[in-house]
Amino acid sequence: MKQSLENALQHAVDQLLKENGVEAEVQVQLTRPKQKQHGDYAANVAMSLAGRLNREPRTVAEMILSSVEWPDAVEGTEIAGPGFINIRLKHASEAEVIKKIVRQGRAYGCVELSEGAEKVNLEFVSANPTGPMHVGHGRGAVVGDSLGRILTSQGYSVHREYYINDAGTQIGVLASSLWKRVEQQAGIDVELSDGEYPGEYLVEVAREFLEQYSFEDLDEMDHDREVWPIVIDYAIEKMMEMIQNDLAALGIEFDRFFSEKTLHESGKITDLIEQLKTDDLIYLGTLPPPKGKEVKDYNPVEQWLFRTTRFGDDVDRPLAKKDGTPTYFAADIAYHVDKFERGFKRQIDIWGADHGGYVTRVQSAVKALTGLEGQPEVLLVQMVNLTRGGEQVKMSKRAGTFVTLREVVDEVGADAVRFNFMTRRVESQLDFDLEAAKQKSDENPVYYVQYAHARVCAILRKAGEEGVVAVEAEQVNSSRLIADEEKKLVALMLSYPEMLDKAANRHEAYRVAVYLMDIARSLHGFYHKHRVISSDEELTQARMLLVTAVGQVIRNGLLMLGVSAPERM
């Protein structure tokens, strides 16, 4: 309905501009008025055009309305205030959407995947393979998976990718930590050093290691050339197995796990550096002293610097040491170029908020090497403040006292974790209380929404028990739905496709959770004020179809968030 109204107005606006010799594109956008007396939709396009046409906004509005060919659903229009165009629809015309929703089912609000769909590489989580995932990783995982579902629903071809940082210094620390645990299991008195991973999870991995390898045989081998590679590969394999199990507990899967190590082994990073030298995009130089540091206290080191300032960065960035040893930045650039070479001109990365200063330099490098503007598109996800009954729950991976994501999922359930993680914008810190997430009350958002769906199912079950059989949707007289609570539900369901479109285009998956809480609130309000099953058979059929449609939309929205829709609670 909204789209057809916008199209009608857009055509009239385009014609008006053409008739007045104005070469410009003005986009028509309709909004819902906050006050019902202002109609069902409103547009401020006349005020946008007033200056271009050198006329008063109200005069422009009259000119537009004189040529609009409205769809049959429009009852009338009016000009309000300085030039707003208010549109009023015929009684209950919008309520026909409930028939469409029931017909389309899960497809309502979605766009079919076409053969030429835009390819999107969505990289998220990418936690270092040094241990189980913590709650902060979990929020990024849930945001990424939900965004992937939403983008797919809007016709994008989404490829989900996890970048394994298996070539950095943290891998050496992991291997050293594991080997000491192995030695301890073998009866050798050895202590972990500061900075090594003391978590108990490595004790179990060490036991499993010794079930596969003989410590005596390893002790006779060359430690650096033979034993160390075995320990490193085993440690990475077990950590990734642990991480994938954590992700599976949340129902999250990836199309590809991309290893950083393969970039080094393939020579792509060294080839990249050599190519940049040829193109004069890197040079041997030194960085200026960090802000706040005196020049006399700064000992600059000559290294290969990428000319990222040519492409929007504030300083040139180190790409390799003087001897050619690449930095992490070099590997990251090579990875994003690899994505581009695989056909992904659209790249979305979900990073922790602590990587905020890294965005511009990566985008600058990608622009220099591929010509892509603003790629990758980066979402920075703030951390989760985990509490229990209002008291802070301490987390520290290096101290071995952190609360793992899996522990939280096991305690409160995947649905509670996923939904609660999506209730706020990613740039806002999230407070997550373990006790509140288990409550069966209106204060728990996932329970509130799931209960709304279960309530719909209960209403329809009761109808069946009372012998009320739903007629075909097309036979229902939706014009009977005239109560304010019914109109609110209809309006919300009409807005669902637009909400999904915004969530996809703005990368704001949280919009789905907010929408679901809103429609759940409206359904509960309707239920407490109106009987669905009554002696009025026509009204009963209309309300049964209404709640059926509401249930379908709630299921569709929960699916976007990877959350279940229980029929009984």
C-alpha cells in the first residue's frame, strides 16, 4: 500500500518538475503521522520542491494533488500546515493485508533471491583461536548471523565468513601454554609464565593430546622443527573445534572458515608487498612520534609504510618491517583483496568496538588496491556488561576466570541470549543480567514476544475446541476490524516489509527485535480488550484471521533473529 501511494505521488512530482523545466530528482517518502486526525500517511515533498519552483509550499502541494492518480484505496487527501500532504485511506482498506500475510506465510516481507543478486561477504566473530568464546564474541556472532538472515530475506546473496587469526604471536603463546599443560600432565614441574593462557580448558586439551601422542616419543624428537608444529596445529584445531561448538549452541553456521596462515603460505602477502613497491604505494620511512610523546623520547624504526594518506587516512601505516616481515595490517589487507578477487565488491565486517581506529586505514588500503569506496563496511559492536541480579560478573580470559559464552547459553538458553543481544544498537553497550534473562515475565523481552506467539496459538486452539472453523482468507470481511487496537496491529503488519528493508540497508538488525516487542505489546493490548471468539460469526472470522496474521509476522521476525516461536508456554 505504501509503495503504491509513493509511486503515485512520485509520478505527479516528476511530471511537475518536467513541466516547469526543472532538472532534478526529488524522492517522495511517506511517513505515518503521529496523530490519527492527520490521516494514514503524510508527505513533505511540497516543501522540498518550493524553492526549486519558486512558489509557496501549499501552492506546490495543490499542483501535485491536481494530477495524482491515486489507487482505489485512497479516500481523500488534504493539505495541512505549511504544505504537508495528508492521505486518508478508505475504511479498513489496509486490513486486507492480513489476507496477503496468510497467503504468503514465511515469504511475507521477503524479496526473492534473483540470479543476478548482489553478492555480500559478511565476516563476523573471527575470534582468535586461543580459547572458548566469551560473551562479547557472542554478541558479535548474534548480530552477524541475524544481519545475514535479514540481508538474505531482502534478496542479497550472503556469504558468511570467519577469519581465523592463526598466524599471529597469540598462536605462539597458545602453543607454549598448551605444551606446559602437556608437560604438567606428564609429571614435569613447570609453571605458566605471565601472559600465557591459564584457563582450565587447556588442561583437558592437554589430556586429549597425550591420548594421541606419546610424550616419550615427542621428547626424543627435535622440539623446534618437529614437536612445535604438531603442538601448534593441534592447539588451533582444538580451539576452533571449541569455538564451532559454541557457535552451534547458538545455531550459527558459516560458509567458510578462512585461515590467515594460508595467506602467508600461498605467498599472497609477500606478492602484495612487492606489487606495492612497484606501484610506489609503500616506502621505507619512520612514523612520527605518538601524540603526547616527546621527540627526544621516541626512537623511530625504519619500516615499510603504506601511503594510506593518499586515500583518506591521517598517517601512513606500517605494512612490513625493513627486512620484509609483514605486519598484521599486511595480512588483513591481503585478506580483503582476496575477498575482492573472489567476486565480493560488497564486504561487511563486524568487529569489536576496540578496533574503531583500524577502520579508516583498512578502507584506505582497500581503496588503493581495488578502487572500492568505503569497503569494508564495518560495524563496531560494543561489549556486553554481564551481571547476575545486578552484580557484576567478572570476565578475564588471561586470568582464566572468564565466563564463557557457552556457560551463559547453557544457563539461560540460546533464545534468551540471541534476543537480548539484539535489543539495542550495536554501538551501545549492552547490560545482560543472567537472572532477568530467565524470568517468565513482561520484563524479559524474549519471553514477552514468544508469549505473544504462544497466545495466538492458544486462541486458535480454543477456537478449534469450540468448533469454530476458520474460513478461507478471501472470504473474510476484514472491514469489520475497526477498533483502534485492531488498526494498530494492521498498521504494524503493514510496516514489517519496510522495517526489514531498513534493517538490511542500514545494517541495523536490532530493528527487528524492537519491532517484535512493539507488535507483541499491541497484541497483548488487543487481547485484554477484545474477545476473538464471540457470537458475532463474521467478526470472529475477521479477528481469527487478524491474530493468525500477527502470529505469522511474529514467527517471521523471530526467524530473522534465529529465535524459536513456541506454540505453548
